[in-house]
Amino acid sequence: MFDAEVQKLRETRPLVHCISNPVSLNDCANFLLACGASPIMADSPEESAEITSSSQALVLNLGMLNPLRFEAMLKSAKAANQQHIPIVLDPVGVGISSYRMQSAKELIQSVQLSVIRGNCSEIMALCDLSGKSKGVDSEDDPSLSEEELYDAAHNLSNTTGAIVEITSQTDVITDGIRRVYIKGGSKALTCITGTGCMLSALIGAFLAVKPDSPLEASTIASAMMKRFGEAAALNMECLNTGYSSMRTYLIDAAGRMDYLALQGGFQIEDR
């Protein structure tokens, strides 16, 4: 399953421009390389739009946001729209400050995004369902049912025209009509930084392969990330190592993506 898309990714080695969180910049670059994509990380407004124009996908990550990085994001996103290059928005910690929220909303209103990917608290914040966030980790809100959250994600997708992905123990992806559930993975993924950033980068890589099918690209990336997490956690358990090794095993698993795609074991439900 997904072996054709994985093969195309490895053969074409698409250039993915990530204006990303410095905390996870190196991990995202190595992760994309292991998967077969060609990453470039350029956050200077003087060159970002030009670099985006030569890329096959753009990934915008709001972690550690500052005015210069945001200027680069906006310029790159506008260049991407002009060139019909798909864009992923990762609204890291968007509910933690008004600056991040204003920046996210400006991007959403100014350009056409392909995919918005965040954890529960981030998507809730974008949908005005939660005004607070404790950081980049997902926080459950007992006052909000799953259906209410998913309905809000549907509305966000319909309003923005973007695919909306909620990353959690079960990832949920919607185009405003369909809803795809992806199970699996490992809780160990939540114990190291940057795994969400890596997933957003991987979505960008598969968008470069399937620019006209953002729902499918997001589904493939999410399902593969779950498998990477399972493989990395199994290595950690078998070799009796810890979370520092988990990061290495995750990139190792990404390097074996073609084998894992052929092996299958994905837990996907399309409603």
C-alpha cells in the first residue's frame, strides 16, 4: 500500500522548502532526506520567495515565530500560490499568544493553503473553541466532545478550502465532507520534540508527489508516520534504549519507508 507514491517520491526527490521551527530544523531536514525528499530551510525574507518558486512544496511552521520569519513565510506563501505550489501550515502553539494567532489568521486569510495540520489544542484554537494553550502538546478539553471538535474541523476546512488534520492518538483528516481516521503509532512519539514538525514536513513531501490530492497526500504521510513510530518504538524496546535513541530510530525507519509501505499494517478508516 502506498508503494507507488513512495517510489515516485524517491525517484523524483522533490525539493521541499521548510520555514520551520529552529528546535526541529535539523531533525526535519534529516527526516526528509531519509524519506527521499530534498529539503531546503531558508527563512530570510530576502530569498525565501525565490527559493519557494524553485520548490515543489512549502511547509510553514509557526514554532519560535518572529517578525522576520513571518515576513519570509508570507512572501513564500504568496509566491507558492502564484506558482501553484502546495502549502502546509503547522500552527505550532497557536493558542499560546495573540501574536501567533494573528499570524496564523493572516496566513489563512492572505493565501490558499493546501493542508493545515495541528494537534487538538491547536485546531481548537484556530476554530475559536479554546482560548488557551499550555504549549505545543495536545491538551484534552473535557467540555468538548470529539464530534464537536471534528465538526469544527469540517467547518475550518470548508472556510479555508484546506485539508484539516488533527494529530492525536488517532489522526483525523477532513476535506469538509470526508473524514479519514488513522490509528496506530506509539506514545513514545510524544516523548521527543519535533515529531509533529516532521509529520508536517512529510505531508509536504507527499504533496509534492500528489499536489492535486491533498487529502490523499495527508493520509499517506500520517499513515507512514504511524508506522515509523511503531518501528522506532519496537527498536527501542528490543534494544533496551531510551528516547534519545527513539529519535535516531525514527529517522532509520523513514529510510526504510519503501519496505514499510510494502509491508502494510496501516489502520485507516474512511467515512
